Amino acid sequence: MTLLAILIGTLVAGIGSVWLAAWLSFGVISRYTQHMLSLAAGALLATAFLHLLPEAFEAGVPPQALFLTLLLGLVFFFLLDKAELWHHGHEHHHGHHDHGHAGADHAGHDHHAHHHHAHGERTAGHWAVLAGDSVHCFGDGILIASAFMADLQLGVIASLAVLAHEVPHHMGDLVVLRQGSSNRRAAVVKVSMAGAITALGGAVGYVLVDALHGALPYFLVVASSSFIYVALADLIPQLQKRLSAQETVSQIIWLIGGMAMVMAVSHLAHTG
């Protein structure tokens, strides 16, 4: 009975939050595509700094161990991005033999750099955000399992709190994934698959709740490192354009809006 409750709770929280985020992103505010980048950056940074990291540091693990995990996480996602961009560049090189030797002619290099910026950078962060999401969702599953095993009502509250927390963050994920292609369905499916890992975390948590509970702070920190990396390496560089004063103010408002959304949901979840 408890395991069934855990699986239902984790699936509702994990996948329900993605579908709700997709409905908001592609329905209500889909016409503000450029602003969504600012909103996503704000939501991802706030999720990392105001929700995941404080929760990890409250667990009583030595801060040095958590900061080391954060640092290694950032390096790992940087390398993951490098591998993805290298793979993309390798494919691009094979498809375009007319470019000649790399660096042989500066104009050709500029064209390649421009193409790389326009296409390669747009796919950067996809794997980082999905990998971070999967780790985060696995950790969420363990949290929900722990709550259900303590008390059924507490489990339901935990599931709803996770669902609410994840909506603004998944809105950010969907923006990142949509940049590489115009296929909304593919983006939703990918993030939903990451969300479904919440149920795996729940099942594993049910079996190994005591053993895994000590590892939870590390899951939270690794997940936060992916969100920080994606926001700072992928989203914010795209916002660093020369804009008019009005456009800049609008960008800042949406960035703060993303942060405020996560803060508001976090506050409601803790007071509820």
C-alpha cells in the first residue's frame, strides 16, 4: 500500500509538474519567447540557490564536502557540454568539406563561428539540464518516499510541494530544450522522461530509505550545479546583447520574475 502511494505521488509530482509547466510555457506566455529566456535563467538560479542548496546545507553534512561536490558538478557539466559541442562540430565538419583547413582563412572561420554560435550554442545545455533534472528528480523521489514512510498525509503534502516547486523550474528546462528545435512535443517528452525518474527514486527510496537518506544532500547539490551551469553558461550569455534601455529593463524584470516565482512557490510550500 505504501509503495503504491509512493509511486502515485512521485508520478503526479514528477510528470504532472512537467505537463503543467508545458501548458503554461506553450499556452499562456508562449508569445514572450525572448522574455522566457530571462524567466528561465531566474527560475533555474533561484531553484539552485534558494531551494536546493539551503536544503542540502541543512542536512548537517560538512560544508566543504558539499562545496567540493558543487565544484565537481560544475566541471562535469562543462565537460558534458564540451563533448556535446565537439560531437556537433565533428558532424558539421564532415558535412561541410568546402571549408578547407581550420583556420586557413579567417572569413571562413568567422562564418563557421557564426554558424556554431547560432546553432551549436543553442543545443548547449540540453544534456546538462536533462542530466541535472534526472538527478534532481531521483532526489525528489527519495524525499517523497521518506515522507510517505513517515506518514501518509505527510507524503501527500510532500508530493504536492515537489509538484509546485518543479513547475517554474521545468518551465526553464523547456525553454532551454526548445532552443535547439521548434518541436515542443520532443521537449515535453524529454523533460517528462526525466520527471518519471522521480518514481524510480521513490521505489529505490522505499527499499533503501535509510541508506540513501545520507546521500540526499549530494543529490541536491549535483542537481543545483547543473541549473547554475545552464543559467550562467547557456542562458545568460544569450541575454548579454546590446539592447535599448526599455528592452534591458524588461529583461531584468523577467529575470527577477523567474526568481520571484520560485520564491513564492517555495514560501507557499513551506507555510502550507
